[in-house]
Amino acid sequence: MTGLKKTVDKKLKVAPSKDLRKYTQQIWLAGLGAFARAEEEGGKLFDNLVKIGEDLEVKTREIADNTVGEVRGRVLEKATDTRERVERAFDDRITTALTRLGIPSQRDMDQINNRLDTLTELMQELSRHIRPAETSSKKEGK
């Protein structure tokens, strides 16, 4: 760069005012060219940055959606586990309270019903055997 500066300095010192005007014009044109190129490259750069941003947004949304889905699944799973634990604890407390009060459980009631069914069947069987004997003794007594 220093070599370029020396060359420009030498030309400017040696150059008459006509050449100075020429160099000034060239500098102006170089500036316009740089501006035009920056504008052109800037537009391309801007378009590329927009494309990269769109791609990044799509990837980010996918990651966010997946993460939200995973978190939602975990939260629902934990909520379900917690609800089940609370229900079990509640059931245990209710069962304990009913037992203390002497109120039979559903299982106890089912056992009692089964025993009553068995006793009913036995009573019906016995009554079938007793009736014929009663009828024959009544006939003999008449």
C-alpha cells in the first residue's frame, strides 16, 4: 500500500492542474464504481442472508416443535403418574376409614353374596328332599 501511495503522491505533485482534474474524475468514478458494486453485492448478500435466515427458521421451528412435543409428553406422563399416586393414596385412606367404621368393602360384600348363593342352593336342594317326605307322611296319616 505504501508503494501505491508514493506513486499517487508523485503523480499528484508532478501533475499539472489538468491532470489533477483527470485524477479527481477517476477517483470520483472509482467511488461510483465501488458504490455500484457494493450495492450489487449488497443485494446479493442480502438475498443470501434472507435465504440462510429462512432455512435457519425452518430448522429452528422443527427443533422447537420436537422439543415442545417431548416436553408435553413428559409432562403428561408425570401428571398421569402423580394422579395415579394420589388416587391410590385416596383409595387407601378411604378403605382404612371404612374399615375403622366397620363398613364392609366391596370384596367383603362379594364374599357374603357368594356364601348366600351357596346357602340358597343348599336350602333349595334340602327343600326338594324334605317335601316328598312330608307329602308321603301326610298321605299315610290320612
